[in-house]
Amino acid sequence: MATTSKRSKRYQKAAELVDSTKSYSMDEAVGILKKFPAPKFDSTVTLSFHMGIDPRKSDQLVRGSVSLPHGTGKDVKVIVFATGDAAKAAEAAGVAEVGLEELIKKVQGGFTDFDVAIATPDAMTEVRKIARVLGPRGLMPNPKTGTVTDDVAGAIEKVKAGSINYKVDKNGVIAAGVGKASFDAPKIAENAKALIDAVVKAKPASAKGNYIQAVTIASCMNPGIKLEASIFAI
């Protein structure tokens, strides 16, 4: 087991509950997670996938969206790049910001205080100007995640109801939140399974060998818990 001597006492107590040499069933893992000493805030529960693909190859990029059956447990801040009727629909849906040229300038100026960006297809020519700002943060609108659409109201409703995006990073890792530590154990487990199923189904045709090498579940500021391979096996 990795040393925890430099960790907080709370982390060390949590680490004592986890056997780092063992893999757990989903119910076992969530049961342990629920026993972790709680920080002073409602921490996010995150699934981390260590993928057996080469993210440098465009035909092996894994990304998509999935609706979590029990939502994310957070108030999702949404901005919308749109004009005309689509902008009016976004305003009616209660998004944090809506617009095009002025909103793009605001993002160029450093505004990134939002969780999801949605854009209409005709706005994307302008939105691509800030791809270098949004892309590295996983905020760039994309048709594959349902965030480039003419149905702005529908996309906003889906996101606020618990739809999350996932994407493999340059290190071959996918990490996404699946709820809050305060959720009942069955809700955490069902949300986690929904994300696992989505990532499994998103396997590129060009992916060879062990597509998903390992999956861990963890709450913020606590150790990760390895899941049994049978849970994500293809």
C-alpha cells in the first residue's frame, strides 16, 4: 500500500478501509466509500478509467455523453452560444449566459465559470475561435455530446437533468463525476454503472487489446477504490 504519512488524518483513516491489492464489486466499493470520514463539504464521487487506447490517434478518441439516472447532485451552470429564437429559448430555460460575439469576447477574457457550453450549428464558426480556451477544459461544444444542436431548450433540459460528458485525455484517462457522496449507495452505484456502460459502448472499432485497463471510484480528497474487471469487461 502506498504511503499515506504525508496525508491528512482523515485521508489516512479512509485509506485504512481500502485494501489496495484488491478489486471490489460495485456494491462493496460504494459501501466502503460511504464509510469514509466526510470532509466539510459534499464531495463529488468520480469514476476514473485507465484506458488501453492511444489518444494521440484520432480514430481512438473516446468521448460522449450519458444521462445519469439520479442526476449529478449539483447545480449545473450552462452557457449558450446562439442568436435569434435559439437565444430566446436559452434565456427562457434560465441559463447563466447566452449570446454570441459578446459572450465569445467574455470567454476570451478569461470567463470559464460554467460547467457546460451549448451552441447552435450556425454559431460554431465563431465559437471555434475560442477552441483553444474551451477545448483543454473539456468545454468545447460538440455534436457527439449533444451540445451542438438547434434544439437548445432540449439540450439544456438534458444537461440540467443529469447528462454528463466524458472524454479521454492525453494520458489515456477518462474521469467524470457520477454524483455526490451524500447520495444513497444504490444511487451512486446506478449512476456509476450508467457511465461504465456508456464508455464500454463507445469503444472505437480501431481499439485493440485491453480497451479498459482499470476503473477506480473515489470521493474527493479520499483514496481510490479499484473495481473488479468483470464490471467493465467487454
